Amino acid sequence: MVHALRSRRVITPHGELDATVVIEDGIITAVHPNAHLESHIANLPTEDLGNLALLPGLVDAHTHINEPGRTEWEGFATATRAAAAGGFTTVVDMPLNCLPETTTVAALELKREAARNQCMVDYALWGGCVDGNQLHLEPLARAGVAGFKAFLIYPGCDGFTSIDRANLEHALPHIAATGLPLLVHAELEPSIAASIAHLNTTGADWFKYSTYLAARPDAAELQAIELLIALCRQYRFRLHIVHLSTMQALPMLAAARADGLPITVETCPHYLHCAAEDIPDRGVLYKCAPPIRSAANRDALWSALKDGLIDLIATDHSPCPPDMKRLTATQPGEEPGRFDEAWGGIASLSVAFSVVWTEAHTRGFTLSHIAQWLSLAPAKLAGIDTQVGSIEPGKHANLVAFDPDASFTVTPEVLYYRHKLSPYMNETLQGLVRSTWLRGERVFQRTDNSDVFAITPQGREYALPYPLDTH
């Protein structure tokens, strides 16, 4: 089947064009400027999007889907439904919070079976790097994971262990041999443990966000990133720092990149939109790790995106059941809203694009920047940029129509993931996803009256060749 989408604002690697995108059997075959349309193109079945911007489908390189094993937290069906509504046509699922954790090929196959025929959008899977599983890493790579995730600190789930330096050094030659990236949660325990001990000794109030912020100091990130840079220098593996929150790490990352080290960095919508000064007491919906820091810190992260030091934006969609957020008492005598007891994680797949655009457009950034940060760069990290990440011939027709001038209020009805919790609830955001296409087929459409999803899930896993072309 051959058809086309026309827009006055097609966001391509070559800039914003008034163009028609031709799609054949799910693949983009041509991008024609509308001023020079040939008759055979003009006569194709064409949907005219007018002034809606047409962007490459977004790629989220950091999604916690939690299935199998903890599907009551989220799940492939609900997470990918939220993704489609948010303009994401690919999610890359993290290897923890599911049971079993994706640290062996056998566990990977169980996750694949859980995902099959459930997904509204396409997906890839990260493998886990934990204490003692170094001999599983290369088999996981051959089995098709996009890379590996590791924690330098307890991740909140007992089955996915944090990895100490000695075990990490056992693993790194295997990771380097695969050519795949190692994604690291970069915080070290000693600074956090010392901060918590001091806060508890001095009787700190755990209902206050300032207490939680003090419990996870910048130093924990800085020490972890310093360690990782040293290991990257020694072993020359592809290092990716997930959810960077502190601006204080930017100079050492810049220096390491100037030395030619293969390091990439992501940050998240909540670090780019929220500020510690605005988080209320008992505001546990804002709890994440590393924490949301100051407004000045937020501005520095935007500057790092502008300068290219931060490569991409990922949601770190991390949902949980409501009782884990301690929004209400879970037992007699308990007082809700304690930051030391609430689960740390922010769910945002369905609104992350708008959260980022709300900030970006006021700072002079364009939709071309969005396409780079939320599509092409994460696709490169996951090794799927030959298939998705930009609007150009040969790529999958994974696309999103976006109204950058529309605004909407966040309500439970627009969230679509399993548990309708959000720090953005009742906030007015700028920019609205109107339609999402997966390989040329519409999987989501928003109208003034209702939101419509495809009846049959069409998402599939990316077949990742091994070894990957690491560019």
C-alpha cells in the first residue's frame, strides 16, 4: 500500500520542510517539498495535516514496564498505550522491577513472551549487569539486548543487585567486547548513607522535600561519575549516564568527552521542568532518584542540552501502585507523605513530550531539537537508528503529528498508564499529540471528542544484529 502524509511542518534531519512524506509498506520512500510535487505524488491517497508538525516517532530509551512479575505496577499493554498517546513509537524496557530480572537469556525469553501481542508500539530490551553475571553478558548480547543497565546503589528491588567496583571490573571486558552501551545509575552509597545518618541524628522532618534532597546530595552523583569515567578510560566501553540530575557533573563530563571517551548522557523531563523550590511538603509524587534539584540546576541542564553535552532526554517512566507512593496511610497510625517511605519514580510516558515542549519553546528551542533529543539520539543509543529516529527515505514510517500551539490540562483521563499518578496533575502543558503512526498505520488519534487507539496491538521487538554497528 502506498499513501502519504502532507504537512507544512515536516521535521527532517535537514530542517523543517513544507513537504509530503510518501509511505510504502510501512517504510518512508520519499520526502517531497510541496512546492515541487510531481503529479504521481500529488495523486496518491494523502492525509493533509495542515499546520500540525510531523515529527519522527519518539524513542524512549528508559522505560520501566515491570512485566512479567510485577504487572500490577504497569505492564506492556498499559505502558505502550500511554506511549502511543504521548507520541512515542518505541520504548526500550529496563531489566529490573520485572520478575525474573533480565540478567540471563532465559529471563530475556520470558520477557519476550510476556510482551508478545500486547504492545501498541515497538520495543527493544535492555539486559542487566549485576554482581556475578559477567558470563551472561555476551550471551545476552547475542540474544538481542540493546545494551546493559547497572546500578552503583541499591535499586529498590532485591533481585537486581547493585554492582560494586570489583564485580564491575569483572564485567567490563565482556561489555567492551560486545560494543554495546552500559547504562549506569550513577550514585554511590557512602555519601547518601552519611547524609541520612546526619539527618536522622538531627531530627530532620521527612515530610519536607528539603530533607529528601539533602539525603541524596550532589556528591553521590559526582563520586559515581568520577569512578565511571576512570573505568571508561581504562576499559574503553561505551558508557551512558542515565537520568543526570546535577549540574556539578557537567565539567568533568565535558573534560572526559574532550579526551575522546565514548560517553553519552541523558536527563529527564522532570529535571527540566520541575524545581526543588516549588515542591511542596508531602509532595511524594515528585520523589525520584537522583532527586529534582534547584531552578538554577534546571537551567544548567538546559544549557548542557543546547551545547550538546547532554545527548538525549528519556522519561525514566517508573510507575508503581498508589500505596507505594504513601499518598494515604497503608496501616493504622501511619501518616502519609513521608519521603523516606515513598517509592521513588515518576510516570510520564503520555505527557513527557508536552512537559519538555512546555519548557523548550519558552527557551528558544525548536521542534528540530525535540526530534534530536527525543528520537534520533535515543535511537542511536539503542542501536536502532538505521530503522527509526528521523524522517528520511528508508526509515520506518513511525511518525507523530503534534500541535505545538495547543495547550491542555493534565487529568487522569489523558495518562493511560496503569496507575493515574502524576506530579503534573492539573497543570496546563503546552503542545498536544494529535496522531501517532506505527510503520504507516495510525495507532492513536486524538480528536476534540475522544481519543482513539488501534484495535489490534501492532508493536514488535526490534531485531538487533550482533555485533551492532556502533558508529
